[in-house]
Amino acid sequence: MESEPTPEPAKSHGVGPWPGGRHEWPDDSHYDHDLLAHGDTRNVIDRYRYWRLDAIVADLDEHRHPFHVAIENWQHDMNIGSIVRSANAFAADTVHIIGRRRWNKRGAMVTDRYQHVHYHPDVADFVVWARTEGLPVVAVDNVEGSRPVDEAGLPERCVLLFGQEGPGLSAEALAAADLVVEITQYGSTRSINASAAAAVVMYEWVRRYAPR
């Protein structure tokens, strides 16, 4: 069953109708006439104001980064939406949902509309896909044998694999990983929030490989 659509959240920011009358609208196929007429309050950067959704996705496709993000979804984890939002912010190629097809979209803040999302019924199916694409799987979990992400040889083309809040990655996912990394911590807590960890690791990839 498909996950239910999430309405665009109400926001106080954005822009109103295009200044001037209809005769002053930009003559460009990227623009959405309804947005030009009524304003654009979507959570998009200024470059994409008034653009059609499909035009934004097509433009993003021109410069997405060569890393993917995968998330195990066995417990309907509320962090998944936030991870999708971070994947969009860092221009990940595709987000892969492993396990349950339904996921909580609230934290995504509708960024899933602009992000490619692919589903895998189980870890085995995901691993077959990754091997076929020639992408090493980088598991993120603070388990025995994991290496600090800032010291590890993080591949440029890879899949960053994240687990559930609490239990972390499944044993099957860890066994399939080519590399297991963790985030160095300095306080008393054993782990940090799953969506926060995902953002940290994605930024580490961007810091190394993405041009400013």
C-alpha cells in the first residue's frame, strides 16, 4: 500500500503573486502559472520560486550527488521523514526504504516530492540492487568494529545505510555492509538521534566531495 500523501504545510514565509500583471510573467516553461498568479509558499530555495514541481525535480537531477541513502523501516520510525529531508538538502541521488512501504512523512516536510524514493521489501533485495549498481554499502551504527566516520575511507559512490531509532541496524544489514562507521561522541549518552546521525554522516560526505 502506498504511503498517504502529505499536504503542503502552512507557512508564513514565501512570496506573493508575481509583481505586475499577467503580461509581465516570465516567458519560461519552468514556471507554474497558478503559482505566478497566487504566490508560492512552498519550502523551496529562491532559485525555484514559482517553478513547476517537475521542473524542480528535473533541475535537481542535473546535479544530484553520487551517494544514496537507505533506511531500514521495520517499526514505522518517525525519524525516516527527517532523514529524507536531509537527503534532499544534501542532494542525495535516491532514498531507499527497506521493509515496510508505509513510512511517516511528517518530518519530510514534503521534500519527498522532490526526492527519488525507491522501495525494497527486505535487506536481501536491497543488497542485490547495491551489488548490481556496484555501490558499496556503508552502514552507520556504533557497534563493535565500527570506525569513526571522519577517519574512515568513505567512498564517493556509495549507499549510506541507517537503522531504526533504538535498535539500530539489523544483524542482516550489518553483515551485508562493506564498511561500518560511527560518529564519535563525547558525552554520557550511548547514541544520538537517528535523523541527527544521518545528517552528520551526509554532511561528512558533502564536506569531502561536493564542490561549494
